[in-house]
Amino acid sequence: MPHPGAFGVLLTLHVVLALFLLGPLALVCVTAPVLLRAVPGPLPVLLLATRLVRVLAAASLIIVLTGVGLVHQGSFGSVRSLSDGWLLSSLVLWVVGCACCLGLVAPGMSRAIAEVEAGADVRRRIAGIALGAGTSTLCWLVVAALMVIKPGA
């Protein structure tokens, strides 16, 4: 099904942003526990990873904004609503995914970095960071499936 004009451009932007923002975000999140196991060696990498989690999670708002721009448009006049179950679920999952990144992973990594600099053991931080990373990545995967399958649409 072709997607002509502005809709096609916006849809392309939405998909490309999702690939280039959420892909690296998921990768950084799931590698954080591995980096923490190798501490103190990769401390500069952990600092960069923490910044990336914060920046990429916040930048993912652009994906949502382009997606919302697509809602009432559609190829061949299809009309969608934010009250559609799959769209509403996707938005909720995006909030949960970002909350995990910004509320568990990034703060956990920041605390771990501070503890490494203080000479403390950071292994107790790994479980919380891994939980946040796994949950956020699962959210991104389910959102992708909802965008493709569009259940009930």
C-alpha cells in the first residue's frame, strides 16, 4: 500500500526515528549491566552510556510527536483515533519504557558510577538496572508489534 505525499514523509520520519533512537537506547540499556560487571575499567564508557540513556529516552518524544501527527492522516483516507486500543497501548508502553530508562536505568548507573569512584562494590546495582533495561526493551518490542499488527484496527 503506497503512502504518498506528506503522510509518507511523516511515516518515514517516524520509522527512521524509532530505529535510530530506540535501537541504540535499547542497546545501551541492555549492555549497562555487562559494563557494571567489568567495573572499574569502563568508567568513561559508563558515563557516556548514562548520558545516552537520558538523551535518547528524552529524544524519543519526537517519535511520539511524529506518530501523533500520523493519527488522523492515513493512506487512502483511513482515520485513526488516539482512543484506538493499539495506539493508546503504544503510548502507555512508551511512557513505561521511558520511565524505566529515566527512573531506573539512568539513576542506577549514576549511583553506580558514584560508588565506583568512592571505591564501593556496584554489583548490588546490577539487578535494578537490568530490570529497568529489560522492561524498557520489552516495551519497545511490544510497541513495534502493535504498530505492525494493529490489533482491532
